[in-house]
Amino acid sequence: MPRLCVARISRLAISIVLIALGVTQTAPVEVNAAGESWFNDSWHFRKEITIDATKVSSGPHTNFPVLVNLTSDASLAANAQADGDDILFTSSGGATQLKHEIEKYGSSTGALAAWVKVPSLPSSTDTVFFMYYGNGSATSQQDATNVWANGYEAVYHLNGDSFLDSTSNARNATNSGTVDATGRTANGRDFEFGDTNDRLVLGTWSVSGSNITVQTWVNFESFGMSDARLVSKGQSTNEQDIVFMLSTNLSGADEVLRMRIKTGTNDAANTTTFVATSGALSTGTWYLAAATYDGTNMRLLLNGTDVGSTGKTGSLRENSWAIWAGNQANGADPKPVDGVLDEIRVSSATRTPGWITTEFNNQGTPTTFYAVGTATVQQPTVTTGSATNVTSSSATLNGTVNAHGTSTTAFFQFGTNSGIYTGTSSTTSISTDGTTTVSIGISSLTASTTHFYRIAANNSAGTSTGSEASFTTTRRRLLNRLLSPQSSR
């Protein structure tokens, strides 16, 4: 018989033989951290924040602005941008971004005061969300106006020398005489009884409809004025010259809260005054004071506790009278506060006692309202690639790893049964941010056998594994005959 010379067999024929021998691999698939979502690969760190459901009063509360107040955070200081632009928050799934506003951030210590709009805050189960940071190229992630889109007419944080309204209404205040002071959430404004012109002028706008909440944190230094006006819209101290007001009042031996509400269309009528029936005030204590009206009742709340209510009906009066904080509007007869105000808010919604109590718990003692977990990094992102250089006893396994800037060890797992990996390749170390190609050779394989493999990589957050792929080692005797010029039939 004539000799069959392999030299005459084309490369195509050899390729056909190799395909027939089963040298195949599965299409690559990208797998992230153990089935857990991560907001974006460009953010390298996150912390879990868990709100204690027992601190949420009469929930659920919808679109509730939660204060995240950290006095210091070493991981933020070391890894976040100096201006905090890369700080963001997501829901418990890790990927859906929540609206937030940063009131204060100190890059040297990581001190943070941020407001996060939580879609639902129940009393029955703890609420979990995440804070992400560590993206040096991120632009600002804040969306302040949408944090305060839940019926807020004006919100004044008063941190530093800022008198901005955080809502989309942009009803910025004008300061006269007050000075920066330590507030309840960050900084506030100090009003002095002796400086009768101290005030914040909030504008001349109105609240329409039959719902309103006027609220502020206050720490009294004295009660030199028993009728100190915390927030008022009016043109004099006369009852009928007030549209809405939250103030103090001497009731017997105690200072308590007082409120006024005007309804109807007549500037000269329909103002009702109500004085709290409980809730004695003292100096040197932070209080969350609130006056609400819902078209049926006027109500005063102190730290969320109902301290009295009275019936009233009608729509709020709308006019161009001025709104001041810390003194009587239009000031012909000054009624100055002696103390510090912080977080002044006016809403066209009636905040419930449960809502105000939850604010009091959150803003008054944030460290017991939620727990902040330790910083975690993203698990590596891995992709299993195709095997190359396959012989009867060896192969090169390929894949990619994104270490996300964290010290990571990459390797391959392999075996002769799908899903059962009895072998482990040598390892390689990666710490770069971005996709890195990994190629590692394995040997001492059995000829003419299908081998299954996948890439794996681990860091301090855990181990990520790629999809399974496969290849089949060649048949040693057949290839020897095909490749030998002396082989014959």
C-alpha cells in the first residue's frame, strides 16, 4: 500500500481532526460578587447602614429624609474625594441609587452629615441601605432638591454661613445679626435676646391648601421673652396679623409651645391661637418643636409627642406678609428668641406625630437610630476565557479579572467532571483597577479526556468564580502518526 505522508495533509485536515477530538470551550460569562449587586465597578468601597425598626414610630413613612450623621470615618477620609462628590447611597439591593444631599463633609476626618431619601421606612422590619465611595473621577452624585420633594416648601439646614433653601423652590433666607453656632445636626444659628434685630428673613411666600407643618430644632439659652417667635408669617404681633406661627408662651409657671393659624380670604379675621397643654420647656436642651394643621385640627408636637390640639377648619390664608425665623415678622414689636435654631422647615403636608418622632430619633440620636457596618470592597469581577495550547497532557487556561484596585489572587479550578474541580492551578496576584488578562498553564493531564475549568479570584470581600468552560486533550498515538513523515498504513 502507498505510504500516507502527513506532510501532504493540509492544516485544514488537522483542524478537522482536532475538532473531531472535541477541543471545545464554553462561551465566557461575567460573574460578579456571589450574586450580590454592586452599584458600579468605579466605586471601590461601600458600607451597609441598618436602621433599627424600633426607632421608627408608626411607620411606614414614605420618602423619608434620613440623616446619616458621622462624627468621623477613617475609611471615608482615606478613600473618598476631598469634596465628597463620589459619596452616594443605594437601596438594599446595592444597585438602585437613592437621592441624597450632603449638608457637611470634612475630608480630614470623614465627618459627614447627609440626608438620604428612603422610599419606605417601616416600623416592622429593619431598613438596610448602602453608602458607596472611592471613585476619584466621579462628579457630584447629589440630588438635593429631589430629597425634599415630599411636600417641603422650604428647608434650611443653616450649616456654616449657608442660608440656602434646599428645595426646588429656592426660597433662600437672608441673615441679620445671627452667628454660626453648634447645631443639632451640624451647625445652626445663634439668636441673642439682647440683639432684638436678630432674625432670618425667609421671604413673603405662602402655603396653599389646608395642610401645613412648621418645625425647627431649638436650644433655648434663656426665656427673656416669654413670647419668642420661632417661625412666623405676619405683619405685627396682633393675633389677626399672623398667618402661621410657632412660638413660646408662659403658661402658669412653665414655658410651653404656642401656635397660630389663619384661614379664609380675609387678612383681618380667622386667626386662631392655641397654647400647648403640656410639654414644659427648659434651657440647655435641644427640642424638636412642630406646629401642624390638617384642615380639621391644629396640633403642637414636642419631640414628636402630642402636647395639645384644637379643632379648626378652612384653607390657609395666602398673602404677601413676610416670614421670619427667630423673631416676629416685620419686627415693629420684636419677639426675639434667645437660643440656637437648626433645621427650620415648612411643609404643605401635615407631618404626623409618628413622622416627627422618627425625625427626633434619627436627628437627635443618630448612633442609636442606625448601625454603620465596616467598609467592604467589591469582590473581583471574573470572566472565564478559552483554553489554548491544548496537547495530550497540558493546556493554557485563560480569563480576565477586574480586581477593582484591591489586592486579589487569581487562579483556575479544573477537573474531569462538570462542576467538580479536583485541581487548582498556580496563582497570580492582581491589584489594578480594570480588566487584566490571566493565562496559567496546567499539566499532567490525561490524554483524550474532556476537562472542565473555571477562573476564580478572591480578595478580602470573598471569592468570585467564572462560568464553566471545557476542552479535550488530544489522542497521543493518533497525533504522533499524523505528525510523523514516516507513518504508514
